[in-house]
Amino acid sequence: SKKKGLSFEEKRARMMEIFFETKDVFQLKDLEKIAPKEKGITSMSVKEILQSLVDDGMVDTDRIGTSNYFWAFPSKALHARKRKLEELESQFTESSQKKEALEKSIEKSKIGREDTVNRAALLKELAALRQKKEQLKTEIDKYRECDPDVVEEMRQTNQVAKEAANRWTDNIFSIKSWAKRKFGFEESKIDKGFGIPEDLDYID
């Protein structure tokens, strides 16, 4: 069977291993020779991988004379990951606060159903928060290979955000049930009238 190639994140992790294990300074041409032999990274992808690590602040670079040199030390990488973690945690906290505010708003909206414009806005906000959550999850996954402990902590925070979103969804289902009992509305008309997606469901 054909051997499965390394993923982009696996290549990034292995590239960092070169720096951490040797604690040396390299030129691009050096890494293009070392990476394929010792880490199974194709020479053609070395430049792209290296640039992504530089962009994320994981690898330092400087031009000396006519040549560019690259290096990375574990202490610098740890600091960069902690800084990124703090940034992501701050965004999660902000999202959680928004969800809490929305939950309070939906509770108030159970009293009567006249404010359809506001309800549509709340649903739009919920969709935006879910999209933001997925973006943050993707960002977190970038660091899985570099620091498993950090990722595990972020996954726990992500679980809290998921549970909050599911509580919000539960509130919508409760309101729909109330409207059907109170006014005899059909579920499809409720969804259409208030802009509720037909496939609205809990997050697994």
C-alpha cells in the first residue's frame, strides 16, 4: 500500500524537533538537506514549513551578510505557545460572556413573541458564535503536535463553550414547544417565521 505522507502539522512539529534537538543555527539550504534525511520532510516543502513557523513566532530568523539564518530554542517556543494560549482563552471567555448574555435575552423573549426582529438577530448572533468557536478549534488544533498539555486545557475550555451553546439551543426548542402549545403553530411555520434553521440541533 502507498505510504501516507506527513500532514502539514506533523511536518511543523518535526521541523521544530530539528531545532530543539540540535540547539543550532541553520540556513535554509542546511535544513533542506537535514529535514528529508532525519525527519522525512521533503526538501521542496521545507521553505513553506519554515516560513509558517517564522510567521507564528516559533522560529527566529535574521539576515547576516547575504545569508538568512534560522534558530529556535525550547524556552522561546514555550513562551510563544503560552502567549497564544492566553489569546485563545481570552477569546473563549469573551464568547462565553456573549452566550450568557444571549441566554438571558432568550429567557426574556419567552414572554410574548412580538419581537421577531430581535429574535432573528439573536439567532444570527448564535450562528456567528458557533462559527467563531469552530475557527478557534481549528486554531487550537494547529498546536496539537507542539504542546499536547496546552491543547488538552483548551479542549476542556472548548467543552464549556459547547455546553453553553447547547443550552442556548435547548432554550430555542423550549420556546418552539411553548408556541406550538399556546398558539397551535406548526413547527415548520415557526422555523420559517423566525428564521430558525430546519437542521438546528445540539452540538455533539
